[in-house]
Amino acid sequence: METKERNLKEYVRPEGMEVKINMRQIHTVMAYLVLIFFIGGGLLFNYVWGGVSEYQAGYGVGKALRMYLFSLKGISIIFLGFVTCLALQYILLFWFSGKERHAIRWHKDWSISGFLLVKPIALKYFRLVLLIPFFLMGVFPLIHGFCTGNLDIYIVGVICSGFCCGDCYYFWKLRSFGDNDKIVDGEKPYNATIIKGTY
């Protein structure tokens, strides 16, 4: 136990610029994007694949929302999507941190849960960690489901895009820093220290 704590303390570097994002902003962005994808995307999906009237399309979107948010199938899809996105994020963090499992820790509270970096890594790798789950679990299934007319895959893409849109917002906030700058997470998600240059 002492060795693990000593290893974690060795990684922490207090110097650098702090970056913090308000969790209310993240939750607001996530809520709006999921609603836009569900309602706007559902109506567009129906326009291309359904061929029913606007009233029936609106009723169908409402029914799909109820089915996927308040049914066992919907809750299972949401849970599996969340777990899969977290697992993919952990694998990427593990790989880019030099395969050191002590360089990653778990954070959980009422607002958000996820993995945090204790060891600084280059920002170019951290950006991949932020974007790969969004595209792999969100955007690609969304496009595939839309192009093939598969509503279930489309909704999985919408849900996973909603989970990962906070990471995209974080990616956008970190855009002013260089690829070779180092990043280490703070005490909470979307709260980090950027270490300029190399050391």
C-alpha cells in the first residue's frame, strides 16, 4: 500500500496551468445535444426511412423516448453504452500511460464518474482518449444506423454520443495548448493541470 501511494505521489507535479470546466456546463451541453439528436435526428430518420406524417413521426419520437428511457431494454442499452465507453477510455489511458495501472484512478460522485490520470501524459495522446470513444461508440453507430435504417443502432449511437459529448467539449477547451504539453487530471473530471513543454 505504501509503495502504491509513493508511486502516485511521484507522478503529481504541482507546477503548470490549471484548467477547470464547470460541471453544469457539461450537463447542459449533454442534455441539449441528446434532445437535439433524439428529436431532430428521430424526425429526420423518420423522414428518410419511415414515410409517415409529421404528427405520427412526433408521436413515434415520443414513444421511442419513453421506450428507451423508461424500459428495461432502454436502461440496459444506456448502462451498457456507459460501461463500454468507460472501458474503452480505461484501455486507452492504460495504453498511453505506459501500461501502468497505478497511473489511473477511479472517481465517482453524484455528478459524474470516470477515470482520472495521475501520471502526466502528452496532450496529443489525451486528445485521442477524449475523441476515440466519441467516434467509435457514438458517431459511427449513429451514422451506420441512419444509413442502414436500423433504429436500434441509431439510438445506441445517440446515447453514446450523449455520454461522450462532455469529452468533446473538454477537447475544445484544451485546443489552445500544444500537442507536446503534458496533462495530469485534478481531483475531479474535467479539472486538470497542463504542464508546458517537456521536462
